Amino acid sequence: MRVFVTGGTGALGRHAVPELVRAGHSVSALARTPEKAALLASWGAEPVEVSLFDPDALATAFHGHDAVANLASAIPSPARFISARAWRAATRVRTEGSAAVTDAALAAGVEVLIQESVCMIYRDHGAAWIAEDAPVDRYPISAGNHAAEAAARRFTEAGGTGVVLRFGVFYGPGATHSEQMYAQARRHVGLLVGRPGDYMSSIHMVDAGTAVVAALGAPAGTYNVVDDRPLTKREYADALARAAEASMWLRVPGRAALLFGARLTSLTRSLRVANTRFRDTTGWAPRYPSAVEGWTATAKALRTPQAP
């Protein structure tokens, strides 16, 4: 297939683009700078300079492509996560940007639209498993995800195949926040957001990348893309500590994170999300069944010097 990727040099795109190329697809990707264009070219993709917010220019760029994977995002750094102002760019990308991508894909006659979303929009379900038909929640920073998912549904209603991928919390090489978490763990400081017994559903960046490839053959709909075995937050922190080969002297912010209310609700709720539908529909399976195996691999990758 001919696939156009937005967000091709982002945390997810850095894994999805090479995986698409390895799978034999012809890939074009949005590039905003010469440096990013060169990076995309090194992976075997054709860089295209176009604005995410210009539907007419996007339609021209999408012409002749079979699918579009909209992976564009602008998630703020962990240090600015609780700032409402810091989320403005992310919300614009997911609202205006996703609407422009959908309009352009329809105008260009694209058959498949893959839209990145997150499983953190589900309501807190305690220890219960969460499937795609579970109730979702609306809080300030979730507005962009709801808008992006609505755009993908609009694509399906117009006759295309809109596929929404609700990813778990990213971790692994390329995810800046997880690299920072690993560095902190090496200094004996662990991240535990909320109650230790609550569940956290995550996904390694490598597995997220292969999921994008698998989604090209999925019927229209919404799919959870998470590890096979979500961990409790205590288990997750322990997995990171073992991978970092350091005992945790301090785990922050802990239950105190609950005091931040809606500003951290996406991270403090208990989400034991199931990937059954996506596995059964596409045959995809994660290389790392849980963060236990995933953090071990991540630690090894981060300790291995990169070739110049």
C-alpha cells in the first residue's frame, strides 16, 4: 500500500515509519524541517513538506495514497503536564489537525484512515477489564482525543475505513518521558502516580509501531492497543526499578497526585485495558507481553551506545 504518515518523526512515528517500510509499504511522511526530512529519508520514506492545518495542501499530498496514518501529536513534557496552557498545542493538533487530515483524506479518495488516540479516556474501572465498548470520560485534556476520534468516525460515515487506535501509556526508547523515568530510577527515584494497587495499561514503542502496520488491514472501528498484561502501579514501578538495577528510595508523587484532580486524572485512574479485539481481528501480538519484559529491553537499549 501507499501510506502517508503525519507525525512521522514523533515518538510513535519513529517506530511506525520504519516498520511500515520493512513491511513493504511505500511511505510518505510530513516533514517540517530539513533535519526531519533527512531522518525520514534515512528510513526509506519520502519526506513531504506540508502543513497539518491546510486541508487543500494535504489533499494534494495525499493524492494517490491508499491510507493515511495520523500520528501527529504535541504532548507536553512531564514537567509541564499539569499546565493547562501547555496542552493547547496538543489540543489544536488533535482537533483542527485531525479535522484537516480527515477532510483531505476524503477529498483525495484515500481508503483507510488510522487515527492515534489513548485508552486513558476510559473511566476508572478499578480491577475490572476494559473493552472498547466501556464508557469513556470527558475531562479538559481529553477534548483533543475525543475530537480526533470523532473525525475518524466521520471518515467511516463518509464511506471510508476509519480505524481508531487507543494506545496505552507509551514507554521505551524514543518516548522522552520514559527515558526520563529511567534516568530518575537510576537515581533511586520512582514514579508512582495514584494508588499502588490501581492498574496502568502501557505499550512499548516497538509494539505500538507494529500495531500501526497491522491496523492497515483492520475493519473500521476502535481498538485498544496495550500490553497483554497490564500491571498495577506498584508492579510497574517495581519493573522499572529492576530494569534500572536500583532500589527505589523515593516514589513520587504517589497518592498525592490525586489532589491535582482533572489535571492528572488521565494518569491517576485505574485502567486494566484488554487488547483482545485488536489481537483477534488483525493477528497482531506485542513483542513484550508486559512492562516487566518491556522495561528490561528498554534498559538494555538505553545502556547500549548508539552508532554515530
